[in-house]
Amino acid sequence: MVKNSDQTQNGETRAEDRTVEDVFDDTYKEKDGPKPPREIVWRNVVLMALLHIGALYGLTITPSASIPTLLWTAVCFFISALGVTAGAHRLWSHRSYKASLPLRIFLAFGNSMAFQNDIYEWARDHRVHHKFSETDADPHNAQRGFFFSHIGWLLVRKHPDVIEKGKKLDLSDLKSDAVVMFQRKHYKMSVLLVCFGVPMFVPWYLWGESLWVGYFVPGLLRYAIVLNATWLVNSAAHMWGMRPYDSHINPRENMFVALSAIGEGFHNYHHTFPFDYATSEFGGGKLNLTTSFIDLMCSVGLAKDCKRASPEIVMARVQRTGDGSHKTG
Ligand SMILES: [Zn+2]
Ligand SMILES: [Zn+2]
């Protein structure tokens, strides 16, 4: 187990108390011989199919939703997206900034609304994704194609190496976070209440929207949109776009994904400097609402200690390993 690692994959010393195991490990080698057979989890196939059919139906009845319901759908989108991007991703997977208790509670609430497995499991899978990126031990190994890295990985049993490497990670920081463990303990109930209950009942109770529209539009349609926006980071942002920071890895700078996943599309930068809270060389101004949100939280005293890669380190890296597409500003 690598603990207190203070080096990135390229030997650049990390700032502060880095103990997060999100650094690419090039010592791992995929096992020789035939790959284990693919085992489909039919329960997940049926549930995902039903969700997407429900979401498409939700799209067809969207014109019948009232304006407040549409605004509420957008609010639910942003709360659940932040629960993933600012919460499970930048805070809990990468420890790229520190959040106060009220902010962690809000982010855990948003995370349950996004219903993408609990924070503990999400962060464990995500650390394995960075550490063993695009190998058998990567849960959504993009070498297996767009469909697998987008949604397919949730429809089959995990590769044994994903499980094995996941068990070996140091997750003590997550275990010692009471908010993370509370959400894990009450996960099913929290999803029922927050992913489906709150989006459906609030518009019904406050402005008389029908429960039917509440269930299908801010409920299922919003849920499916957040899921797919997040999955695009694993699929599209590992396939299409430029690689100004490291041309030897597959993750790319994808502006469409940056827009849909509220700032998570600068993926070549993010895999090169995973400790950076902005997940981008540029701050919150450029298609990065999550960074703007964290900045706002810092300015009101709810977050602090945002980690950044220094401009000198970034430029040195651009010149050493970039693909020549880097533009300043
Ligand atoms: Zn990440
Ligand atoms: Zn990635």
C-alpha cells in the first residue's frame, strides 16, 4: 500500500499532506492469457433500460410542466451534479480542497440525489480509475470502447483486478468522515427520499404540479441527464479532444463534456494534475461551474485549502509531454 505518497507519476513533488491514492501506478501489469468471461448483470440492464425509457417519456411530457417545475428541474440538476463533481469527485476522491461540515452535508445530500453509488464506493472506484487508468484494473477502462466506459461497465460484473486493487487502496480518510459513513449506512433510504421523493413532492406541494410530471421530469429525466453527463467524462473525454498536457495518456480536453458535466471535461489536465481543485488550468470562468461553486464556498468561509498546480509546473509539463495544442489563457 502506498501511503504518504508525495510524488506524482512524473516525480513532481506534491504540496502538503497528500495521502490520496489517485496517482497513476505504472508498475501494474495486466495479467497474460485470456480475459475473464463477461458476465452480464441482468438486473442492472433492466433497471437502466426502464430508467431511460422513463426519462424519454419524461422528455415528451416536459412541455406540459409549469415554468416553476422546469426551474426546479434545473435546480435539482445542479444540486445533484455538484454532489458528484464538487463532492464525490473533487472533495472525497481527490481531497483537492477542504470542506466544512455544513458543506459536506449539502454535498452528501446532492450526492444521494445523483444516485451514483454512495460516496465511499464512488471515491474508491474513482481512485482505482486514476491509479490504474485504462487497464483491466480501471472500472470503466476506456480501452474497451465507448459503450463500456459510458454505461456498459455498470451492466457487467467488475473485472477481478478492479476488485483486487480497490481492496488494497487506503480509504482511511473516507472511513473517518462521519458524513461519508452516515450516507453509506442510510444510502438506500436517502436515495429514495432525495433522488425520487424530494424532486417529485416539492413541486406538487408548493405550486400544485401533478405528481406524475414531478416524478418523470425533475425525477427520472433529471436523474438520467446527470448520469449521462457524468458518464461522458469516462467515455467521450477519454476519446475525443486535445492533449495539451500529456500526449501519452488518453484523457482529453473536451469542451462539450466540460459544459455538460459542469466543469469536468478538462480531462487531460485532470489526469495529469489530479490534486488540482479546479480540474483545469483555467479557473471558474471558463465552462467550470464547479470551480466557481467551490470559490464561492471559500469566499463565504465554508471551504478552504484549495490545491492548485503552479503555472511553472503546468508550463514545464506542457513543454515536456504536451501534444503542442496548448494555448495560454
Ligand atoms: Zn478524478
Ligand atoms: Zn478519467
